[in-house]
Amino acid sequence: MNITRFYLLRDPEENQCIADMDEAAPYNFEKIRCPIERGHARARRNSPLNMVVPCDPAPDVIFTWMSECLIQEPVRQIFDSEGLTGFSALPARAKIKKTGVSIPVHELAVTGWGGMAPEATGIREVERCHACGHLVYSRLEAPEKLIDFHNWDGSDFFMIWPLPRFRFVTERVVEVCERHGVTGVAFSQNWPTSQRKGSGFTPGRLSHYMPRERAQLLGGALGID
Ligand SMILES: [Zn+2]
């Protein structure tokens, strides 16, 4: 059996087609305020993405300024028919900026699980607010230690907490995308290097990134859902 190899799914270098919010139809945000610490205040999007795509034709995979990832409907069909696991295709809308023509898209939500970042990475929880659920983690020192086979659920797409915007994928995803000529996406084996100097992670909660029920299942016992 081949040892599974892992990649990060990301946008192409010098991506010129980053989608922006549709000013005419802004998202709904839920404001989360903390009764103890003002600095914990944050916003959580609670309506589907509604994006304007600056290029025509749009690539098959479209990234947004907030690092969300959209897939066009044919890509969802490819992922489904190839039996790729560990993602949900959430409702989303997008239109081409120049023509206003809408394109059928979904938000790609990673629901596969690679576990909590092992302590050997340098990432540890440094703050947990019991009033509002604000979480802070220390910075990443050893990215090569992020993936631990024992923590991985075997999904083709998976997330390691607290790095929800890093979309880890198996070699199968890379192979499927290459074989079908999926555009707008790149794969890298350069693991995330340390974040901006000295800073750690304040990822919010797991349910910001995947359906609530799934977040509860994965993160309920860990108190991160
Ligand atoms: Zn708080």
C-alpha cells in the first residue's frame, strides 16, 4: 500500500480572480459580544456567501478575500462521482462582475478531521473564555508535525484545529483535479509557515467553518464547537 501523501489546497500564485462580497446583497452577521472582555467581540457570518467574481469566464474553483472557497457545480459533481470524502457543498451564490450572469456555485466546507494540532507543533491553547467561547492558541513552530495519522479520520479533505483555513487534502484530490482539468486551484506541500511574527491563532469556533451538527460531533467534547 502506498503511503498517503498530503497537500494543501490553495489558490494559484498571483491569483487575479479573487471574489468579493456583493455590495448589493451583504451577508448577515451575528455579532458576538463578551460580557467580560470587549476585545473578544467578533462577528460570525450566518447567511450564505453571495459573491461577485471579477473574471470571465470564472475558474472552476474560486477563492474569496476572506479565504473562503467556492466550487462550481460541475466540480461538486466530479468530487461526488469520484467518491471524495470530507467536504460539504453549502449553498452559495456568485455572479460575473462584468455581465451580472450568475454561476452555480457552492461553498466548499471541509468536514473531514485531522484532529487537534499535536503539541509538538508548538500550538497550545493559551486562552479560553468561558463567557463567550473566545479561543487563543500559541503560534506554529513545527509545521511538519501537523499531520498525525492517529488523529486523521481518513477523509480526502480534512482540517487540523486551530487552522481551519488550511485545507489539507489527500493525493487523490490532486489526482482527480488534474485528471478533470479543474481550474483555479493549486496544491502545495509547503506547510503553513509560522504566522506573522509572534502571533498565534484566534480561529473562532469550529461551527464557523462547517455545519453546526458536524462541528458538535467533532468538537463538542473538546469545547471548540
Ligand atoms: Zn470572552
